[in-house]
Amino acid sequence: MLAQPVLAVLLAGPALATQAVFTTVPAGPLDSSGLRVSVLNGVSADGSVAVGAISDPVHGRVAIRWTPAGGTTVLPSPGSGPTPSFATGISDDLSTVVGARGVGGSLALVRPVRWDAGAAPIDLTTLPIAEHTKPAYVSPEGRFVLGLDERIFAPTYARQGLLWDETGALVTAFPSNLYFMSAAYDGSFFIARGSAGSVRVALDGTIRPLSFPLPAMYGSATAVYSDRTATVFGGIANVPGVRDDVFLYDESAQTMEFAPGLPGNGRTPHRMQLLAPDLGVAVVTYSAPGQRPGIWIPSLGTAELVSYADELGANFGPLANGLIAATAISDDGTRIVGSAFTSGVQEGWMLTFPEDWWRTVGTTFCNPATPNSTGHPSRTMAFGSDEITAGALRLETHGLPPNVFGIFAVAPTTGGVTPPGSAGPLCLGGAIGRFDRGGQLLMASPRGRVRFDVDLGQLPGPNGPRSAAAGETWHFQFWHRDVAGSTSTNFSNAVTVIAR
């Protein structure tokens, strides 16, 4: 039988080696308005460098580069006198930063700026009638910059997309109301949004609409982000007069998936804010005041970002309730940056997840598990790496009753016997081993989840530890306490991993 709860406390071991880390950017000194601020607006594709701004007593705001190890580097001022500035994006090769400078000592109106490594900042050429122009995207090698001109004082409000080259020259001014709030570049196309919906835009200005196979309940859909090949899109679909729903669409496979169970779903609109192109990990924000960023990982489901990262060991401290925006995400989904506000100070932050944290391995079976006392089945999945020497295989079980205790079991063969006192079957067979040593007895979180790192070189067995060999098949399942009718335990589904 499973150990008693008191034993679980005595056996509690060290925290997992693979944890999330929350880091803040120190706010700058007081500006002329008496504010202390740091913000992060963009992050490089590999997550190593973030860009943004901090407060400054002379300029008001100054553009920065920032790294967790090296801290803050202020970028050269783009003006001769007091000139506020901020950075919004950085190229994949880290050579080019784009952003904007204020006009007339204020950020009420801005002009686009480019900072190249080792060179003085340059203004990007704007339209003769430009009023408020800002960059939105820099291509991976820094060659092209996309931006947006907003005419906010003209008789008729308008937005227009702009494309600059590496010299700062304006290459193309796209038709009015075709604008780049965000874009993805695959070598020949940009993805943009216009008054008629989402479009692909070629370098020569050729425009081709994007369409989505929407269910009947939706009236329209807009792509907000794309992967590097411009074939997988993240965006929002509108239920007229009701809400906006977040989706991922794979154009090559013609498949569309909607995010389930988001806070506010069916009550308040929410929107796709960020997409990690390599993994399809989406960060979602909500329009209702006071709601914090959420995260959607198709293989795992949806959760509030702070709650999810807290379970992975991130320490948010006093900023746990102050996250107001997530502004950028790295291509592999391991770095998310944004802003938080507490005690009159705004601070930029970076949330770092372990490498390959969201990458699933193996295949599940015994699906679905027998429902537990929550009324739903629990689900076990494997993540990370199935390489024996990597030491990076992680098991997760979701959908458990809160705060119940349990252990993972492992075996080289499958089974299907329901033990006495259990509601569901043990799907393992043969020489079954149990992870029940010190620190291996687990308690589900209040959200019904457990996580466990597995060393494929030290798998438990009935006759002691054993090591997996390359090509061997191993099966894992979670066994947990429960109270449902006359039974006292239950099992999740199971997952098969082939060791490499």
C-alpha cells in the first residue's frame, strides 16, 4: 500500500533540478515625473538577450539591452539633447536592435530607430506625412525592419505598414490599413494584418489573403503570430457579440485547435499575445482588468502563467500578483519576458523554463484512465529526453485530486489487472519497480499535478536498481491515494518510452 501522509513529509527530498527561474530587471533612477521603471519589450530567438527601457533623470526613458548574467546595458542616445527612447526587438544574430525615440522630448509621438553593433543609432526614413511611426519586427539577420505608421491627428485615423532595409531606407509603404503589428519572416514572406483580415506579403508587395477553416459559430479569425515557415499560425477567432477564442492553425495539415478552459472563456474576450514558433506554446492575455497572463501548451492544456511557473519552482516574491503583461517569447518557449508593477515601481522580468520543458516523448496507453474522485481521469505524460545519458526525462501526471499522495511505477512489459482497493487497472506487468525511496513519494499540488525526474540509468526493480539499455521499452504509470466509493487508490493512464 502507499505510505501514510506523515511518511511523505519525512521522505520529502530536494527540489527538482529542472526548475523555472524568475528574474527581474532593476528599475532605473527616478525620472522627471518621479517614477522608477524598467520594461522588457522583446527577446532574441534563443532567449539570451532581452531589450526594453529603463527610467532616466535626463532622457525620461533610455533603450537597453539586458541579459540575466550581464545585467543592463544602455544603448546610445539617438538624439543630441534629452531624447527618450525604447527598444522593441532584436535580430536572431543579436547584431541589430530596433526601437523608437520620442519627438520633442516626449514619447507621445515617436520615430523608428535602428541600433547596429558598433555603429551609431540611425533614424529609419519615415513618410512625409508621418505622425507616430514605430518598428514592430526585425528579420532574423537584421536585414529588414517592419513597422507601423499611425496618423492620429489627420482628419481620418489610419495605419500603414512600412518596410525598411539595413541602411534605414524605406523600401515599401504598403497600402493603407495593411499594417504589421507583428510579423514572421521565412525568407520571402511577411505575415500581416489588414482591414480585411490576415495576409501574406511578399517582399515585392504582393499580397495574398490567409483563410482559416472556421467552425460555424465563428464569424472571423485573425492570425497574430506565425512560425518561421509561415505555415503554423496562432491567432484569435471571434464569436460575434460573445467572445474571442485563441487558436493554432497548421496550414499544411489543415488542422485547427482551440485553447480550452481559459479564464474568462465565454465571459470576457482573450487574445493570442505570443507564440513560440518552434513548439506552438502560446501565451495568452485577457482583456478584463486584473487578469494576469495565461499559458496554453497544447500537449498540457491551459493555466495561469504565474500558477504554472510557481509549481515549477519559480519564486515571484512580491511580484506574484503584479504581472501585468507578457511581451515576448523566445522561439523555443524557454524564455518569456514582460512587465510587472508593485509598490509604485514598474519592473521588467524574464521567466526562464528548463530546456525542452514542453517537448513530449513516448506514447501513452491505457487511455483514458478510470475517473478518480474529481470525476475525471488523470493523465500521465513524459517530457524532455529519452536519452539514457541525458538525465532529462520527466514524468508528469495531471488531473489528480488535490493534495493526494502517490508514486510512479515502472516495468518492461504491460499488464491490465485491477488490484484490490483500486478503482482502475495497473497497466504494467512483469518485473514492476516502484519509485518509493526517500524523496520519491509525491504529493499532488492544489491544482492536481505531480512532476518527477527519472534517471534511466537507475530504474527501480523487484531485485534492486537496473539500468535501461538503448532500444529497450519501458512503461510508467502513477499510482495514487483516492477516496471514491469503496476504493482507496487509483491509477493514471500509462506512458511508454523507448530508451536511446
